[in-house]
Amino acid sequence: MKLAILTTTFLGFSLMACAQQTAKPEDTEVWEPVPKTVVATPSFPAPPSDAVVLFNGKDLSQWVTADDRTKPAKWKVADGLLTIDKTTGNIETKQSFTNYQLHLEWRVPANISGTGQARGNSGLFLASIGKGDLGYELQILDSYNNKTYVNGMAGSIYKQHIPLVNPARKPGEWQAYDVFWTAPTFKPDGSMLTPARVTVLFNGVVVQNNTTLTGPTQYIGKAEYKQAHGASPIKLQAHGDKSEPLSFRNIWIREL
């Protein structure tokens, strides 16, 4: 009997390992229903008096290199804009945050090339919990007449939640995210106590309404809470696609 139990257990682990090895990104892509396109005009508010200004148009003093926090961020700052430098990797805030209100403005270049996920791809990680693309990603992408899987378009919680509508503006025009983030909490044993929740306004339109996240976002496989964490930095992604890099401006945050 013990041998049978051990054999069954071994086979179970083997099957799990095989499933993990054969998982593909396409397994978690959702293509329908396609969110309705709406026309929206974003607002670009100045930071409130109690906000922490994360990018003031002048320097990257509030940011570090994500994979080595001892190194300063090396993206390009010119003419009041912050532009991704894909050769230097992701950047994240020096400061860590728990619950907050965040405003961020971004622009896809007017001359953007590529299609689908290879067209103006970046990401706003609402809590960065490790190197690379670990964390909770609000997708940034050119979603103006650009077909892709809908849980990977702009305004989506990547591979988890489709945006309610698509208010994306055309390349060359500024867009805005206003995010209200409630961080997850964890029990003393490290298991999840309360999940993360987020409300997102995209160009002034609600696209995520107090949405519950099932865990950190994943490129391959299902999301789940595996790692307890507290306050975390906010991360901006230097995606590896070949299209022209995005720019940002007017980034500020209010702790809640």
C-alpha cells in the first residue's frame, strides 16, 4: 500500500512538472469579448499639495534600476519627458508604497511600428515584488486599432482582467492612468489574507472597477499568491519588443 501511495505521489508530481514545462503563453490569452471603443478626453492635473512627485520633468532622482537597486535609473530625460531606454532594463521607485492613488501620463510615438503585443508595449507594475517582470501589471500598449488578446490590451490587468471599455487615443496623443490601489495582505504563515484590489481610470473612463486580483500577473500560467510581501516599489517596464519606445510625464502618487 505504501509503495502504491508513493508511486501515485511521484506520478502526480511528475504530471505537474510536465504540465508546467508544456505550458504556453497562449494558454492564458483571451481574445473575446472585445471591449467597446469609446471616445475620451483625459485630464492632466497638476500634483496635489500632499502628493509625492515621482517624475517632475527634470530628473530621475526618485527612481533606480529595478534589477539592481544600487544603480540609478538610466532612462532618457529630455524636454520634460521620460523616455524608455530598452537597453538599460526596467526602473522602479526608490520608495515603497502600500495603498495609494497614482497618476501617470504616457504617449505612444506617432511613428510607432509593429503589431499586437509588439506595438508600444510597456507596463505599470502597481507593486514590484522582484526582478524582471514580477509584480502586478497594468498593461500599457497601443490599443488604438491594434488587435491583440483583450486581457493584454491597454487598461487590462495583464492576463487577468479585460478592461470594461477601450478609451485608447491614437499614437502621438497623450493618455492618462489614474489608479487607486489596495495592496494584498498576508497571514503570519505567508498565505494570502486579503487579495489586491484596483480601480483604474484610463483617459478619465473607468476600465477596472474595484477589481480583485488573483495574484501577481503572469506571462505563462495562472496567477496565484505565492509570496508574502509588504510595501513595494512601483515599476515601469522596458519591454523587449522592437517598436519605438514610449514616453512618460507628470507622474505623482498620494499614499492612502
